[in-house]
Amino acid sequence: MKLSPQDLDICCGHLKDETAQAASVSQPISTPIHQTSLFSFDRFEDLSHGLANEFTTPVYSRGRNPSMTSVEQKLAALEQGEACKLFASGMGAISAAISALVSQGDHILFVNQVYGPTIQLATQLARFGVTFTCVTSGNLNEAEQAIQPNTKLIWFESPGTMTFTQLDIRALVAIAQARGILTGIDNTWATPLLQKPITMGVDIVAHSLTKYIGGHSDVVAGALITREALLKDIFFKTFLLNGAAIGPMDAYLIERGLRTLPVRLAQHEANGLAVAQFLQEQNTVETVFHPALQQDASVPEEQLQGYTGLFSFSLKQNEYATVAAVLNALKHFRMGVSWGGFESLAISPQRPDNAEALKHAGLPQGLIRLSVGLESADTLINDLSQALSHAK
């Protein structure tokens, strides 16, 4: 894992507060929580000015609250983007971005394995005349061929959901830019510490802050980072009107998570690699889907600066009963949705009757996803070892 000194300083330190009084001799170490729903003004003229400039001025906490500002500045700096907006969830952020950027008659192209609810959102947008295509293979030639004259947005993940295939981000951006198409990426897996898509030309970066950045499985939040003008457009078109605003306490918890993100990621990476290498040696395992173990020569090595603890593997005995038996035998891994917290989790997309749906989504049967937490790697390996005995 290669982390820059600048990123470490941003996560753990304070960015310059332009509003702080120069004469102040003391500052709080933790950002204050502004637990308020609205802000008052001494003069009506000031309130009128604030309402006309709600993108930057706290007026009502559905729009802006100072508790958000510190986190937004840090995430924008980490991603090397111009501006950031926090949301009440990752899907709140993704929904706001996509809904603001497409209109009736537009087409969205999804490339690589993309978070399921994002595709469900696109299905709902079809009711309003927005169409979409999924190229789940991540093959850029196939993606280029899937572009339509009305394609407005290319949305992708790298590494992708569930099978963690990487894309050549710069190459995909070049394809989009040559046609005047906006690009957006869900960068939740990598976090800004391991991958900076904006430096590769991507227009919009989304995060579910619930995952690694929050890191403690006690807060749900999301973020968008992009150009200030584009974010301002999203702010007024969808953010204010959809009401997916984060609360002051949740913003505080996200900033707390940022302070320990570098050290947590290092442990997630080490544990994840140890568990993935163990699984690769098991005769009950068909394939391990971990970016470190499925290198693609077409993807630049420097694109990803390290790994996290989220990956998957498939069983050779891939029927539903075997998947269920392995998961039910786990004693330390817990079963649950989400990922990126301190705890280790396991889940599978397999159901008794969804073989065709898995095939259509490009997912193998017998797939189990692991979110490797901060516990001892030996404990996790021993747990998997005994659970895999049920797959023989």
C-alpha cells in the first residue's frame, strides 16, 4: 500500500479554516457538531443573500451545515477534485448525480460489475424515458460498441462489484471524452487513498462513506466529488429537492473515520491478502476474485495504490445448498450486507432459484463475498478452513 504524506496529513489534520478569527489562540481538536436545523440572520437582506447562495451559505441544514464542511473539504482534497457534497447515503449520492445529469431520451452505459441498486435506479428511470445498457464484462471494446448516439453518461466501477475486475480507467475516459460523454465512478472499494479517478480524467466520483471511510459500522452516508460547477448543478437539481441530507452527528462520525482510515486500510489489506492466498490453495475453491491475484496487463500497475479487505471466491461445488452450508458453518465471520467495517462479514448473491439471473449479471454460481475485518488473520483463516469442510 502506497500512501502519500499529503493524504495522511489530510486524513488526520485540519484544513485551513478561512472563517476562523485571526485573533483566536485556541482551536478544538475535533470539529464542532452544529446540531441545528436552521440558521438565523440579523438582517433580512442577509437572509435573502443566503437563500440566493445556498450552495455555500448555511441557511437550512437540508442544504448546508458547517459540520459537513470540514469533511467535504477533506474528501475533495483527497480525491483532488474541486468540490464535494455529503449525502445521507451512498445511494443518495449516486441517485442525485445520475438523476441530475440525464433527461428523457438519454442513454446510460454501465461498464463492469456495478452495485445492484444503481442498476435498479436505472430501471426506475426507464419510466421517465431514460434507457441503459450494461456491459458487465468490463471489456472496453464491448463498451465502446455499446455507446449510442444519445449516451449521456458512462457509469462504472473499478474494481467492480462482486468479482473485482479492474478497468483501464484512462482508456475508458478517453473513449467517453472523444464523444463528449460524462463519466462517473463508484470509488467506494478503493477509497481516495488507493485510487484517484479525477486525476485520470473521470468527471464524477461517488462514495458510500458507510464502508471503509466511516469504518465502524455505525453510520450511513455518501459523497460526490467533482468540478464545482457540475456539483452546483447537482446541488440545486436534485440534492436540495430529494432531501438526502446528512445529519451533523453523522458528518462528525465520518470525519472520525477519516482520521484512522490509513491505519485501518493497512490492516484490511494485510488480512485480506492472507485470507485470499489461503483460499487460493484450497481444493474446494474454484476461483479467488481479488485484484492482487487477477492482474490484467492492460491495466496500468500504478492505477491502484493498494488493496482493501473486500473480495470474493467461488466454490467448485456451486449449488445453493453447498453455499448455504459453508456460510452457516462460519463461526467468526458474520452474515450481513454492507462491508468495510471493523468486523468480518460473508454473503452470497446466490439464491435457490436465481441461476439464470446470476448468469445474466456475469456472476458465477457458488460465489461468496468476504469483507475481511481487523481481527487476527489466523482466526479468520481457521474459521474458513472449518467452514469449507462442508463443501466437500
